[in-house]
Amino acid sequence: MKVPLASDGDPALLFAWDQPHRRNRVLIGFLAGSIILHALCFYLFQIIYPPAVALLPPPGRITVIAPNTDEGRRLLTWLEAEDPALASVTQLPANGKALALPVVQHAPSYLMRLPPLKELPPAAPDPAIPSAQPPAPIEPLTPRAPLVTKAAPTIIRLSHELEILGALQGPETKFFTSMHDSPRTAEFRVAVDLRGAVRYCFLENSSGDIALDEQARKYLALSRFPPIENRKSEVENEQVWGMVTIEWGNDIVPSQTKGESVAP
């Protein structure tokens, strides 16, 4: 096979491999024209032309059939003639009269014929032993009389050393306790000076209620004996020591009502 040679002695090429500058220019020209055409269309249809106006739907209308017009009367007459409910109802003629039923007074059957009454069968004998407490009406319960408790006042007992001094004069006060049960007997050791005043008071046996013991101690601290200055020679160290025993009664008040505390 012979290959054709070019004019300069080189073999001629089958394809032209030079750069296609002309095609590139044509493609760029088409793109530029398309952009310019789109811009022109946007200017014409969005700026020059007026925007479209949305139309609202027509409002709803109601047609009223009134008998004051000829069309309304004809339509109402046709509806009344074609009413299917009137076909199943018996209608009287225009000149007919309604059938009036006679008024009949009701007479019950038991007034015409009194039914015969049956007698009760005799009661069957009961072989069981009769009850000692047969059923009977319940008698109303009488309220019980409230129990009257006798007043038992609180007793203060003095030992022999204090009894010879005379009667103990104490302030008027009330004792309060927080216990539900009766408190135990409380014992105090006291010292009385020549003027009859209680100088010292010590708790020996508690009543079981600390607050009640404190009230009793304050009560004894405010109590007084008759003066014993005339028997000064019989008293050692100018004081008389003795025991005071308090036996609680039912005159003490529960702690629900607070009383005034006695100051020493």
C-alpha cells in the first residue's frame, strides 16, 4: 500500500489534528446569545407586562322559595302534590266531618264481680322447744347516768421534824400533768430556816412526770412555816431538815390546758 506524500516530502495525514478554534467561538456565541435572550424574556414578562390578578370565587347564594311569587307558589303546590307521605294517609274530603269517638267511662272488672278470698292454711305445729327470748320490739335504751367521781384533793404529808413547826402555808396554784395515768407519790427533802422559809428543796422520789416534779418543787419553795426563832436553842445550825410527801389526787389538770407556771 502506498501512502501519499505531502508537497514537502512528509507523508500526508488522514485527519486534521490542528486546534478547532472556530468551533469554540461558535459555542461561546450560542451561550452568550441564550443568556441575552433569557434576560430579555425576563424583562418583557416580569417587568413590562402587568402581574396577573387572582379572581376570588363567586360568593355562595341561597335561593328561598317564598309563596309571594308565582314561581314559588307553583313549586310549593307541586311539592305538596308529590309528597309521598300524603299517599299513605287517609284524607277526608273537603266537605267531610271528622269521626268523633264516644267518651266511655272505664269500669274496672273487680267492681263488677268480687273475687272469692281463700283462707290461710293452718300453721304446722313446731315440735321444737320454744325460745326463752321470743322476738319482740326493741325497747329504747335508757342513757346511763354519768359516773360521779368523788373529789380526792392532793395531800401533803410532813415528817415529824416538820410537823412540830406548825401548819404549812402554800400559795394557791394548780398542778398540771402530761401523764394519762395517775402519778406516783413524790417525796422531797427540805430545809426550813428560823423564819419558817424553805431554804433548800431536793427531790428524793419522782412522781414519774418531770414537769410535775418541778411544779411541786416550786410550790414547796414558796411555802412558809410559822417562825421558830423562839426555839432557836432546839434547832441545830439554824435549819430544820425533814421530808415532805405529796400524794396526788384527782385535782391535777391534764396538759391539754396550759396553766401559769409558779415562779420560785
